Amino acid sequence: MTYVNQVTNDRCKVAIAVVWVWSGVLAMLPVFGWNCERFEPGCAWLGGGTPHSYLVLILVLVFIPMMAIVFFNVRVFYSLWQHVSDILKQEASVGAPPSTSRKSAVTIVLITGVFLVGWLPYCVAVLGCAASGDCAAVRPTLFFVILNSAVNPSSTASV
């Protein structure tokens, strides 16, 4: 019930600005020296030469938020499903036609599923690259990361 009070336009703008600045800093680390030659030991071919330690950092900074997103979406889905079920039971007890749908719950499942299908293979491939040095599996998974943004239901739900 306090969502409207806590999530204001100003807070959203600040959060977006912080995420963009933080992403820019992380993306610029290889430019400022955190790089290596492509064929050095402990170096991946990604980006012309990426140290395995940088891959681990990026993996941690992607994997932890990814798990948080999945966790929170599952919690929201569970709560929403319970509320919709309670409303349907109340409507059935008084003989009223169902006025709500489970459309929101299905949207949350779609968003979480597309997110996992897009990012999980990439995270696993980068983890394998950082652990073993074999980075051949990373390139095909980039397709799913790019596709994730293109087919994400949250970007098309408001259209």
C-alpha cells in the first residue's frame, strides 16, 4: 500500500541515473587498463582480450541481481496469485461473475522466464570461461541476451 509513496518519479530518475553511471564505470574498466592480450594465459578472447578476473566481476554483478529479480518476481507472483484466488473465492461465494483475471500473474511469469532464458545461459558460459579459459560457448549465448531485450514482455505490455 505504500508503493505510491515510496516509488516517486524523482526516485526512479535517480535510480536510472545511478545504474547508467555504474554501468558506464564497469564498461570503461578495460579501457582504463583492466585488459590483456588476446592470447595471454588467463585471458579470454572477449572484447579483444579480457582478464578472467574481470569476467568474474561482471558475472557477480549480473548473477546476483539476476537472482534477486527472480526471487522478487516469484514472491510477487505468489502474493498476486493468492490475492486473485481469494477474490475469486469471494465472488464465487456470493454468486458474482469473476471480475479479475490472472493476467498480471501470467505477465510476471513471462517476464521472469524470458529474463532467465536470456541471461542464464550467458552467465553459465561466462562462468565456464572464467573457470576453464574455454570461451567458445560465450558468443552463441550473446544472441539470447540481445533477444531478451527485444522480446521482454514488460517493454511491450504497455503498448
